[in-house]
Amino acid sequence: MISEVGYSISLTIMSFWSWWWDAQTNLDQLACTILTISVPTLVILWYKWMGTTPLPPGPYGLPFVGYLPFLGNNIHERFTVMAHKYGPIFSLRLGTKLHVVVNSMDLVKVVTRDMDQTFANRCPPQTALAITYGGSDVAWSNNNAHWRHMRKLLVSQVLSHPNLKASQGFRKQEVRKTVNEVYTKIGTKVDINKIAFDTVVNFVTSMLWGCSKSGEGKDSSYIGDGFREVEFKIIELVGAPNISDFIPMLSRFDLQGRLRDMQRQLEFVDSIFDNIIEGRIKENSGKIEGKVREDGRKDILQILLELKDQKDAPMLLDITLIKALLMDIVVAATDTTSTMVEWVMAEILHNPSVMKKVQDELTEVIGMNNIVEEYHLSKLTYLDAVIKETFRLHPPLPLLIQRSPDKSCVVAGYNIPKGCIVYVNVWAIHRDPKNWTNPSEFKPERFLNNNWDYNGKNVKFIPFGSGRRICPGITLGEKMTVYILASLLHSFDWRLHKDEEFELSDEFGFVTKKRKPLIIVPSKRLSDASLYSC
Ligand code: HEM
């Protein structure tokens, strides 16, 4: 609050300054006298209001809309350019809301680790609230008991080591189906993002409710062909600038129709979830004959439904919370992973010597008469370095998920008011010449012979975030990315289609993707045709 007043006073001082300048040049003595007294008074007042901690520096904007009209589309790049001008931490007003952008490794460490507890709230956009049943999921919930319980549930019941091990069969099944499908498209154009997306969505839905999209019997578990478009729309709407967020007093008008649009997406996904959950409840009550899983194991939905009915469960779980959790898993796992597969393929195709090294390694570790299995993956050190280097240059969430302090605090000598929106500019940190030699060059070798990982402890490299809000799906995300890439690169040679022009530009979004989809052509690499069957 104090800083809000201080900010207005500083603006007033600026406009008085230009008036003073005019007055001096016009030799208006009276104006000069008034201003000579009032300017120092305002400066004293400003310091009094602000104490000794001003807001981080930043650009001025227009009344009411702030800097919004000047922001442009590629916000991560714009913020990085602004960091060169205003320094490692700067602030800007978008609409009536104060935003703070953190651009250096040292300050990211302060925000995500030293002061992790203070900066662990989220401040979700309206569209995110709509798609997550009012922010009752893990990703958009504030740092409170509800979030802790939901996150614990996700980590212990879905993403635990035994669960990931047990779901290995599903991953193999989906990857093999994909290799088989690509085999039928040899010599023709393939949209690599779509191929990867379908593989991941089929795997994730198999793990969650045991029946994949392309299963022969399209029963109540069938997720539907339009799901990819709906998911893209969800991600687009969560990242799209919305006047309702910047000027909350206008939110009831939903001027850009973003909320209405998101509610339509919610209806689509919600009806799929309802169908699946109702079907399962009927199965469980014995009204219809349920499918018995071959391994006799329970899938995630079954575990969650049983927890819901458990009297002494540590948290009250209802159907809405189950759906919020399913939404997080399906949305968080699919678009990020398929985007990464596409970026890695794009970088590899752009660097033929890298392609050769990756395929040589695959030949050596797997052999030309064999298929990729999950136990091979940890031996693919060069491919791992290629993926990490791609994560460095193209972090799918270049500003992570916005954070918000639960109390006013001081960072780098600047006042960060409670409730403002804080962005961690990973894109800038991953390309900062202070952190990386020749940062814009694609050099996987920088990730060889070093103990790099994704756990966010070294804030120089944080594609999955850092601190208590770090992505809980790192192991699964990494596993799926490496497995899909290794299989596609081992089974096929790839080239750009002659009609396609090579480019590596991105388009900012909540998940930042390639501006133009990568369309490439596979050719057979292994001589034994049986290695392409499911
Ligand atoms: C390549 C794949 C993935 C990437 C690049 C990725 C990246 C991220 C990033 C950058 C964040 C924000 C961290 C922060 O704010 O500090 C995040 C959060 C999250 N991710 Fe992932 N993710 C991936 C896969 C997954 C998977 C497979 C799941 C789960 C099945 C998942 C679930 C989540 C959830 C629930 C959050 C919110 C965590 C919280 O707020 O407590 N992600 N992810």
C-alpha cells in the first residue's frame, strides 16, 4: 500500500519536473519559485512514504493501462531486453497490477530458495481458475494446507517410484505403437509434435484410467480425437493477456471473452472426466461388469476413488478435487513433453553433426538389431546432453508459473509488495553470458562431464523450476521425453520436407512452442522390418 502511494508520488514528481523545465526556459519566475519549494518537499514526502525501500526500477506506462500497450507478443524476449536496461530486477504496471520480473541467477536464488516460503503463492489468471475448478488443483493453488495435501497425493499416489516403474509397460506399448505408426508414414510428412502428443496422452490416460484413446473398444474411457486442439486452446487461454486480470474491476464484463472461451473447454474435458468417473463408480458397485486389468493392479482413478471413500483419510477428497488432479496431470504432462520432443528434433535437424553423434550413440548402446527399452535410457549420455541443451535454449515455461509474495518484503534493496505478480525469467538466465559461454550457440557438450540435473538446486539451469513449487513431474517428463526421442531417432532417419523452410523461432505462450510446427519426413533406419511392429 505504502509503495502504491510512493509510486504515484514518483509519477507526480516526473510530471512536475518537465513543467519546471518549461517554466525555466520561459523565465516564469513565479512558477520557478513554487516549484523550487514543492519539488524538494515532494521528494522528502516520497522518501517518507517509501521508507528507504523503493520499488524495483522500471518503465512508466499510461494511466489505467500501465505498460500493457507496449508489451508486445514475445513477452519473455521483451522482458530480457528490459532487463538490460533496468537491471536484474525490474517492475512494471500492467493495468492496475504491479508485476516484478527477476532476471538474474542470484536473485532467482533469493526468490525461489532463500525466500521460497514468502514467494510460494500463485495469483492465478481468471482462465486458470476456471479450468482448475476454482484453483483447487496443485499448480494454481496457494501455498496452504490444501496445496500441501494435493501435492502430496500427486507425488505419493501418482508419481511415486513404484507407480512409475509399474506403468513402464504402458509407456512401452504407446512408444511401440508410435514407431509402428510412423513406419506406415515413411517418405511422407509427419507433424512431430502431434506424434509425440498422442504418444504421451495415450500413455497418461492409460496410467490414469487404464484405457487409452486408441484402444479398440471405444468405451467410456475414450478421450476423443479433439482433445489435442482443446488442450492447445486451454494452454493458449491460460497464457493469453486478459484485461480481466490486469484491471480486475472490469472482470465481470469479460471483455475479450476469454473466460467464456475457457468455460467451453472446461465443458468438453469435464464431460470426459464425468463419463469416466461415473463408469468406474458403476463398475465398482458391481452394476456393470468391470474390466479386470491383466496385472491385477489398480489404476490411479481407482486409488483416488478409494481414498475418497476412506473414513480416516488425511484429506477430504471429493469428485471435484479428483477431477482437478486429473486435469493437472493430463494438461501438465502432455503439452510440455510434446513441445520438448519437437524442439529437440528441430535442433538436431539443424545440427547434422549432432544428429550423427546421437545416432552413433544409439547404434552403440542399443544396436541395429534391437529396439529401445527403458533400461537403455540412462546409458544415452550424449542424447541426454542434447536434451538438456535444448531445455536451456527453449525452456517450455520461460517465465515458470507466476509467483506472488504473501507479505511485503525486500529483495536486492527493493520493496516487493504483498500480492504483486512475480515472474522468474528463466529464458534470460539460460541465455545470460555471465552464466554461459556463447549462450546462443547450441552446444550439447556443455552438459557432458558435469553433474547437471533438473532438480533446481543449481539455479543457472531451471527448466522445471526451483524450490517448493518445482515441477513434481520431472522424472516422468524426462523419462517420456528421452524414451520417445531415442525410439524415433533409433528407428528412423529424418529430413526436412523440401517444401518446408528451416526456422527455430518461438511464440510466447504459457507453454512456449515453435512458431511453425516441425514437419519432417522419416525413412527406414533398421533393416529388420519386424523391429517396427508393436
Ligand atoms: C517436459 C515435461 C515438463 C516440463 C518442462 C514441466 C515444467 C514445469 C514447470 C517449469 C513448472 C513450474 C515450476 C515453478 O513454478 O517453479 C511446473 C509445475 C508443475 N508441473 Fe510440470 N513439467 C513437465 C512435466 C510434468 C508432468 C509429467 C507432470 C505430472 C504428471 C507435471 C505436473 C506439474 C504440476 C502439478 C506443477 C505445479 C506444481 C506446484 O505448483 O506445486 N509436469 N512444471
